[in-house]
Amino acid sequence: MPADPVVIGIGGDARGDDAAGLEVVRLLRGRLPPSVVLTESCGDPMHLVTAWNGARLAIVIDAVRSGVEPGTVHRGLPPHPGAGRHRSSHALGLTDAIALGQALGRLPHELVFFGVEGGDFALDAPVTPPVRAAIQETAEAVRQALR
């Protein structure tokens, strides 16, 4: 039987809007059933594969850069590993973790992705107001997805 759902926030606190995924998870602490596992990650593919291994549902939140308005929330299936360059703000990202998970036979039963469009990823920058609002929106969307 698959394990309880896991919510994984990816990001880095020292890079402005890159903290979006982490901030969503932090906002959700204490607001979800105790059976939901909340995890923060720097985006290392092996950490992601380990965190979601055996889960019936994994929800992954990360900052992205696709060129649309900062604060836009993208929701749906993660990009296919063969789809080309990922939109993560990290050198290695979710598509790499998915490819690794496929190779190891360690993917969750269902994987849902929330990407928060970032605008400022500079070192020591604060999270920008549009992304701060998107963090709130994404946390609520994750709560709804888990119902």
C-alpha cells in the first residue's frame, strides 16, 4: 500500500524568490493532517527521489523562470524528463529527479507540480511582494489538492 502524501518545497533561502517552495511548506506546517509529510529540499535529485519514494501522492513546489509575470502560479504535471531544459531555478531540478526516479523505479504513484514564477533570484535578496502573494495562493491550492 502506498505511503501517506508528501509535500516537498524546493528552494534556497539566500536567493530571493528562490525560497518560494520552502516558504509554502513552512506556511503549511500545522495546517495539514499529521499524516501529510512536509519536507524542505535544496533540489538535489536524490533527496527528492528519497522523499517521495513510495508515496501515493507527492506535491512538489519550486520557483521557476519561464518569462511570465513574477507571482504567476503554474500547476499541473511536472515537465517530462525528455522535454528539454527544465524551468527550475536550480542547475539540477525536478526533471532530473524524475528521470532518476524512473531509472531507479522510485516514483510516487501521482506527482503534482506547483511552480511559482520568480523575478529576483539575487543573493541575499528578499522574497518579492508578487511571489509572497503567490506563496499564500499556492499554500491554499496545496491544501485543496490534499482534500
